[in-house]
Amino acid sequence: MRKKILVVLKGYPRLSETFIAQELLGLEKAGFDLTLISMRKPTDKKRHPVHDEIRARVLYLPEYLHNEPLRVLRAFLAGIGRPGFKPLLKQFLADLKRDITPNRVRRFGQALVLAHEWPDGGEWLHAHFIHTPASVTSYASIMTGIPWTCSAHAKDIWTSPDWELSEKLARARWTVTCTRTGFEHMRDLIGADDKVHLSYHGLDLDRFGPFTGEHSSRDGKDASDPAFILSVGRAVEKKGYDVLLKALALLPGDLSWRFTHIGGGDGLSKLKALADALGIADRITWKGALAQEDVLAHYRQADIFALACRVAADGDRDGLPNVLVEASSQRLVCVSTDVSGVPELLEDGTNGLVVAPEDPQALAVALESAIRNPALRHRLGEAAERRVREHFDYHASIRQLTGLFEEQWRKEDQWRKSA
């Protein structure tokens, strides 16, 4: 029998995490009973349509312990007498010695609250992201004895120390991740083939149906109808928007183009200042965060999608950016970099244009080639769409997750019967 799953998330709902919302909806449609445990309340003012289709109840943990001290105190006092408290305290203190931060204490407190308020008779725990959500999940598992599994993504893998990744991978029943680079890194850490699985998120191809129109044949020669370059992503270091702006500034003066950015992020003001300094601000439109249906409309209007992914100074990086899959599904040629999982979708000259990261000149050359050659754009865009529709249908991911959960639950039932 399927178990009631408590899914621990860093925040919900989030505009930048449609891949998670899509998976949650897919699991519900497959018959899973979910309750969502969010470590933060939503900060986005908009919602995607997929969020309104998810039926699962949401429990919000105290984002900061001092904001809800009585709630935390009740959980702590109730937890002291439980069998799992001493093992949890031992693990927490061992972790705290290696990570003396308020964040570590916050995760301990959130786990106590989750264990105390345990909603809807949860029978299984699943974390999305192997950094802080998995810390809360792992601690709650120790406290309650309820097993857990995990979906790891990108930043959470590459900004977590190896000791913490190794221990979490060992404690979780299994972990899935969405890029081969992340999969191989975690598999090497744990040294077990059956503990880590590669599972691409894929795309809801019903929501991103085929584009039946035609992308333009703009070639940058007509100043009254410039080529339309689009990017979607948060203004954070790993997205490489400073590199992209520098590449745009390097485009030849006789080339007519305009650039639209969709997304929020703390770095927007710096990017706007950089655009001013580079002398290209008058060609750029900053849209801010938009709902999914508005983003889809932009994919269909654009000529080129650009994303200059890079490895950030702290090791943070994208996995396989969902926006590249989305844009490709609409026959929109993508220009990106060979970071992390991007080459698992795009092959340079076959279904996209891929350059090295941190290289504005190479990126500018690729953008110029795409602008001047509409036929190339159309050929690469058609090949990209074929790849997405043949290999990145999210139903395959849901079937894989369903199999992993059900196989694990059969094992759990057999262990109990033989104990």
C-alpha cells in the first residue's frame, strides 16, 4: 500500500521552482497522498497555474525560531521524553561542532516542531533539496523513526560539504538527482549504486504544447524590427547575467537587437547599472517575475533564448535549467554554456549553441551567428524540440519516482515482517 508522504520544502509556492510544483502535481495525479511542509512562507506575489492545481495541504514551520518561541518551546518540551530525542540531540551536536551556525540550530528547532505537530498521519518523509530541507527531514526522521528519501538538485549538492552529503545519503533510503554530474558526484561519495538515481525533471508537455506558429526571420538588419533575445532566470551569480550583458555589448554596431529579461533576484539593480555602464540599457526590458503562461508567450515571440550559466564563487551552479527545456519545447534556439547538466540537453551545432562559461566574446560570437542566420535558428530549434519531446517528458520521471517509492515500501514491509 502507498504511504502518506510529508514533503519538506524550503519554501512553497515559489515561482522559480516550477519543476518541483510540476512533480508534486504529477505525484498527486498518480495517486499519491501528499502534505507539504514548508520551511518558509511564500514571498512571491504571483503564482503559477500549477500551484492552484495541487490539492495538498501546506504546513508552515517557524521560519525563524524567535518568531514563534512558544511553538518551538512546546515542541522541545514534548520531545524530551520521546525515544528519538537523545539520538537526535547526539546527531545535532555532532553536526553543530562541524557547522557552528544559527542555521544549524534553526533546522533542529524546525525538526522538533515538525515531529511534535506531525500532520495528517504522515508515514514517509521526502525532502526536496539535500541541504537545509534534508537537514530538517533527517532530524525529524531520527526523532520519529519515520524513514525518508530525497530529491537533490543543484546548489544544494555543490554548496554542501562532502561530510554532510555523505552522511545524509547514507541515512536516506534513496536520493534522486536531475543531472549526470550531480549523480556521479553523489554516487562516488556514497560508493553504492542503489542509493542514488538519475531522474531528469522533464517538462509537462501538455502545459508546454507544440508552438504551431512560426518564429520570425529577423536577421538584425532592420533597425525598426530588431532580433528579439530573451532570458528567464533569477538575477543571481550562477546565471551569469553580467557575462551575458557584456556579450551583448560586444555585438557589432550594425546589428539590431533587443533583450528582455524575465525574473526577480537581488542582483537586478547591479545588472541594470552594468547595462547603463555598457551603453546598452536602451535596448533592454526588465520584466521582473512573470507567471508561467506569460513566460510561455515570450518564448513564442522571441528569436533566441540566452542563458550564460556559470559556477559561482561558492560552488553554486545550475543543474539543468528548466527554462532551457521550456524554451526548447517551443522551437526556440538556445545559446548557453557547457556547465553542469546543460550539455545533457544541448549539443553545440546540433540542437543549440553552447560555449564555455565566463567568456563574453565566445557568447557574443554565438549570439551574432544566431541573429544573422534565421535558417540556423530554425534548424537548431526544431532539433531541440524533438529532443525535449522524445526524452524530457516529465511523465517518465513520475513513473520512475513511483517505482522507487513502491519498491522501497515493499522492502520496508518485508523488513517489518521478518523482524
